[in-house]
Amino acid sequence: MNIITCKYCGGAGKVVETFNLMEGPKPCPTCGGAGEFVLEGLLEHTTSCKFCAGTGKVTFNFLAGPKPCDSCKGIGLMERPRIVVSGKSNTVITPTTPRPAKKEYDVAISFAGEDRNIASEYASKLKSNGVSVFYDNFENVNLWGKDLYEKLDDIYRKQAKYCVMFISRHYADKLWTNHERKSAQARAFKENKEYILPVKLDDTELPGIRETIGYLDLRIISIDELVIITRRKLGDNNT
């Protein structure tokens, strides 16, 4: 009995030629996680599963045919290749792991207009240190004519690695800062990890920003120190 490449799975599995010439080649059942095997006589053999890189075993019996891998059950590490039949042609679709979407910005800054001087100095120093930062005055061309409600929601919810939020009494009172805060909080809730990096300018508390969340205080540290800490945070995020 010989082993040949499976026509139905594009080489991902094998086809066993039977002794019955009337039946012809018998395809492996969607590979079954069986991988390669060699049958000697009528004995039952166990081989390594190619789909889960040998972590499981596949049993082949001459009468019963291949059994799915005892570890991955024919699924493999991610998902078993599925066979799509269209007429007489067979197409193999092998799922792949989607790559995480690349973030457009390292940092998105959220602040009230009254605190613009602080945000502007921070953004400029980040930019001069090679950090990609969303700061509205840097984006006049890109924002011109856009629906800012939708655009800012997209930026603060999807397009940055971190949102640095300058918290003050002015921040708590503004409609736009509350919009940015809710978008950032939706992202933090979905990913269940640190995304909002609070920077306090006074003792104002914001809805949804718990007292237990670590924050920096610009009454204690300088903007230069804030820039250094931000760069270190980004370095940790990239490792």
C-alpha cells in the first residue's frame, strides 16, 4: 500500500491507495489530522500529527482508516483547513491568524481647551522625540471638513496605543472631552488592560476613572519627566 499526495486537500494530507482497483484512491477525511503514515500489513499504526506539530498522535487502522488526532481532534493549532467544493474543482482554504491592526498613533492626548498650553508643550516634546502623537493642532489638515464626532471616536477608541488624559476641573465640564473620555473608556473596557494613562492637574474626579488606577501628577513632576515616563511606557508596550 502506497501513500500519495491528497488531491482534495492540496497536499495538506494524504490519500491512501486501496487494494480494490474498482474503488480507486480513497481520500483522507479532510486530512483528519492524520498527516503522513505508512501501513505495513494489516496492523494498526500510530504516527505524529502534522497539524499540531507532533504534540498529538494519529492512529491508522487498515479497516477503519485514519482516526483524528487524540490531541487536536483534527483541528490542529488553530483551525482545520476546510474543503470548498465547487462543481468538479476542489479549493482548499487554510485559515490564517489576522495580524493586529497597526495603530496610527503611539499616544492620543485628551485635554480641555483651558489646559492647551500644557498639552501643547507635552505633544511638541513627544514629537521631537520621535513619538507619533495625536494632538489636534498637528492635525488641522486631516481634520478639516471631517465629521469630528465620528473621527475623534475612531481615534480615541481605535487608533492609538495609549490615551494620555489631562484631568482637571475644566476637563470634567466639557462636552468634547467627555466624548473623548467615553470613547477611550470603551476601548479600555473591551481590551481589559491599561489604555487610559491619567495625568492629574488638580483633584478632579471623572466618572469611570477609578481612584485605584495609577496616575501621574503634574503638580509633582515636570512635563519633561512626563515625556520620559511616556517613552518608557511605549518601550514596554513594544516588547
